[in-house]
Amino acid sequence: MDHIIRLLIIDPDLNDAEKMISALKSAGLAVRPQRAADAQDLEDKLRDHAPDVILCTLGQPQLPLETVVESNRRMGRHAPVIALTETPDSDVVECLEAGAHDLVHKDRFDHLRHVVARAAAHQQQWRQLKACEASLRETERRCKTLLDNSRDAIAYVHEGMHTYANSAYLELFGYTDEEELEGIPLMDMVAREDQPALKEFLRGHEGGVPPDAADGDTQEQVLELQLTRADGTPFAARMEFSPATIDGEPCTQILIRNRSNTRELERQLNYLAQRDLVTGLYNRQYFIEQLQRTLGRANQGKGNASLMELRIDRFGDIREAVGVAGGDLVLADMGKVLEDACGEGDIVARFDGEAFAILSLRWEPADVEAFVHTLLEHIAHHICDVEGRSITCTASVGVARVDENAPDVNELLSRAQKACEQAGRQGGNRMQVYQPKEGEMTQKQLDETWNERITAAIRDNRLHLLFQPIVGLHGEGGERYEVFMRLLDEHGEAVSPAHFLPSAERTGIAADLDRWVIDHAIERLAVQRKAGHETVFFIKITAGSLHDPQILPWIMERLKEKRIPAQCVVFEMKESTVVAYLRQAKEFVKALRSVHCGFALEDFGNGLNPFQVLNHVPADYLKVDASFTRNLASSQENQETLGRMTDTAHTQNRLVIAQQVEDAASLSILWGLGINYIQGNFLQPPTESLDYDFSTSG
């Protein structure tokens, strides 16, 4: 979840609240907390802000769960309320009946983070739903206007009676207004000889949208009938019936088009609308419609399927050899091969260029593999005759599964395309099944995957360091750099630690990463000092190092070996990590200070009482959370908060660093607030070199 979760906490114990916030942040959730102390404070905060999630500890006499739920409702908020308990015998049902969305034990932080993430996601979806409903109302209003002014005759019928008819429909049947249609059954407007056919049709069509119709699976049906006008004159018409709703009620839409096309012309137009002219296969538009219907059924648990994208390998070379017209002949030939190889129920389409798409009801991995293997053999063994030249082809196939958990159509198509491209990069003439990425895995699967990738990166030397200057605003001298670590993936692309550090901490490999970073940073620092630079490195460490009793002796040994004063190294740790492991952090920082290494508290200021932690962990530097520097010029609230934190820090002889500074306007504001140091891309993005000109700062 990328957006900030606005959290309202109702808990009499500030320390417990801080621990929960820390646990949520450590789990990768971006939270902006507030705390309500009493009923009036609760109503004030609900009036001024719209929280995403409310956490309410049970057993508070002044703010019981029922009061919190009622205040949330009375103030017009929809935030899910999560009840927190300290006893194992709390009644879940009782809490749910009182209006809570869930009940969580206060010490079960792993459970809490999942519940908060889920509740925040539901809240975001609810807000999106309300926006969609408003949009739907506006769309329905516009549709009503279009219906009223349509040249086609349109009516809505429920249980055989008209509920709506537009002007064209009234005019066609010889009525002047809708009131004349009231009480006239549709059956009475049909010639006697055609009434049995209409009656049979309506019996199967009663109730509007069929209950088993999947999303998008509401096909129209057509009847050719003899109809009767109000004055008794007969006329023939082609009536199109389709399930619909009007004012939220299910009904049947009747459409009589204002056109004079012959049946044969209409049949040809329908065929052309669905077909690709080169291959005779279905076209992209028709295929996507069918995929939408299949996906709708799969999402309802009514049958899985497989989506396949097939591309002819090196088709550009083939087209260059035989020309554009010859290339079209090859495509047409391949289309016939695919159509012959696919079974009944499979839908084959030409998607674009040399790409074909297949929607198959086969979905079991073994069945899909066998089918694609046979398909590739048919393609490889087929010989295309292009003006006397024999052309053979191979193909790459990407497969994406369509099941109850499948995403929307666009994402499904993207998955099949990515898998197909991967098969092509591997040489072609093969299939590749799409493998879920991070956001599509469970947390356990994601952690295991990252553990394997990090281990491989360390083994293959695919980690490297970047450096970003930390510059004084008020004449503070010296060269200071923050050390960043980047992991290069299997394709040489850099991956930020934000993507993998939470998993690394959960699997225990974070301590190995810390040692790698510290070791290589000390090596680089030694080179700097030999070149005459009095450089200070800020090095990030994780919770993994707090559980490593040998880490500090090892650090001192490395510094001594490279003849680097301990003052040249400042270790950084996130505020949320320190709060979560306060006892271990306190001992660690005490040991650091005893050997004269510096300590910085990163992402400072988002707790309920951030300065309280400094009573236990005396940091030399406070790196304020980046959320306070975003849009700083336009946020008076952020400016005031930063000013208060800076003043308090200075009274305690601590230095303040503003990170992620991106513009000149923020720079001047930070200078005026008394911030000591800044860093950010406005000065210089992280680079592999240590070449910032500190003489221009201050």
C-alpha cells in the first residue's frame, strides 16, 4: 500500500500506541497517526480530519467502543474501527455487533498490520465506490437524455408491462405520451399469430439480467414480429431484447432500430465487425469481449481458462524476405494452422501484427503444456508456400491463467504479453507461463523469493554503493555523505532497498546486508582519507544488527584495520525500528557512543510523541521524516511542525537534517526554520562518486 494511512488511535497508554505505530511502519505501511485523549478530542479530530482507520483499545471507561463507533457515525465518517484487546477472552462477536470491523490482540503486531492494511484498503475502495456511484448517477442521467432523444424506438418492460418508452417508440406505435401506454401489455401490441413466440421468449427472459450472467455476459436476443399500432394497423419489425436495469430495477430493454438494411447486408457487417480481414480469425475487439465474459465467469468461480499470446518468431525477417503481401500470406496460413489445432470452445484471434491470441478452457498446467507443445509442433512442421518459396516458422507462447483471482482484462493481456516476450528472449519455439510478481504473492512467498534473490546478489557481487551529500545550511563545515545500497537484479537494473529490506528483516538476512554495506563503506572511506578528505559517512543499519552481538566489535576491528577514527562514521536507524526494539537499540547506541561513533535517528517525527524515544536513545542527529518536506512551500502545517521539532531538538543540543529536499523554495524555508543540514536530489542525487563541492555550501 503506497498511500499514507491516516490513523486515529484511542489508547490511554502512549507507549503502547507508539509501539503499534512502530510495528506498522516496520511492516512497510506509511501511517500518519493521531491520538484522541477523550470524547471531545475524538469528535474534534473526526470533525477536522477523515481517518482511514480507527484503533480503539477496549476497556476505556471514558471512551468505550460503542462511543467511538457512534461518534464515527455521528460525525459523518466511515472509517473502519478496529478493536484492540489485552485479554485473550474478549468476545469477537460482541465487538462486531458493537460496530467494530475486527478484534486484534494488542501484542499481535503481525496480525495488526494485516488487519490495518486490509481495513485501509477497504476504506480506499469504499471511497472509490462512492465516487463511482456519483459518476454512475451522472452517466445514467446522460443516458436518459440520449434515450429520450434517440431516433431508434426504445422501451423498457417489466413483467410484460411498459415502464419507459422514448418518443420514437411512442411515435412508431401511434401513441402521444407514455401515459397512454400505462396498462397496455406488450403482448397486446403484437399480432395474435406471433404472441406465442413472444410469450415463450419473455418466460425465459423474465427478471431482467439473468442471475448467472457474468460481467459483460448479457447478450441481446432478436425476434422478428408482426406488431400492431394503436389504430390497429399492422407492421413488421425486428425487436432486439436485452437484459437491463432502470432505476435499479431489473427489466428488459426493447430496441427497434431505425434502419432499412437487408438481412444479408447486416449479416455481412456483423461478420466483418468480428473478423480480421487477413486471417479470417476473430479480431482483437471481439476477442477482448469474449475474454471479459470468460473473466467474469472465472471471478465468480464458474470455470477457469487460459489466455495465450502467440507470436511468430523473427517475423520481421520473414516479411523482409517475402514482402508485405507475402507476410500476410504467412499470417493467413498460420491462422489456419491455429484454428485447426484448437479445439471446440477455444477462441482464436489475430491480435496485432504477428501476434495471435487464444482463449482456451484448458487451465490445468499439464493440459496447457501438452496443448501448447502440440501447437508449437504443428507450427514448426508446417510449410508456407509464398509464390514458390517455402517458408517455415516457429512461435513463442505466453500463458496467463484466468481464474477466480485473475486481475482485470488489461492486466491479463499484459501478463500474457510479458510471458510471450520472455519466451522470445529465450530463443523462441517455446512457451512461458506468467509467474506472479511481488504484489501478486503472499507475504511468505515474497519473503522467500527476496531471500533467494538477496543471497544470489551477495554471492554474485551484484550489490553496490551510492553516495548523497549532506550539506550544512548555516556554515557547518566538513564533508558528509549518506551511504545508499542498491541491488542489481538479474538484468542489471538497480533495485531500491525499500523493495526488499522489509522481507530481508523478516527472513533474517538483513544483518548480512548490513555487514556488506559497512564493510564496503569503510573500504571507500579509507580511500577518501588517504586522498586527504575529512569525510563522514552516514551508514544505515537495520534491526538485524541489533540482534547481532558481534557486530560492534567487528565494526571497531574494521575501523582500526583501516585507520579510520570512529567519529567519521554515523550509524542511522529508523525511528520505527528503534521503538520496536527499544531495549536492544538503547544498548546498541550506548555502546556506539562509548567508542565515539555517531548515531542518527531516521524518519523522525511521525510518532505520537517522537522526542520521548530520545530519553532512551540519545541521537546526535535527527533526520526528519520526508513526508514533512514534501510540498513544504504549500503546507503551513508541515512548516509549523518542522519549526517546533527543530526548536525542541536545538534545546537538547541535537542537529536536524531535512531529507528529500527537491526545490529551491523548500531550501529557503528550511533555512528560515533553523534546519542544520539538508540532503536531496535538488543538491545532488545519489551517485557512485564522492565529488560534491562542499565549498559552495553554507
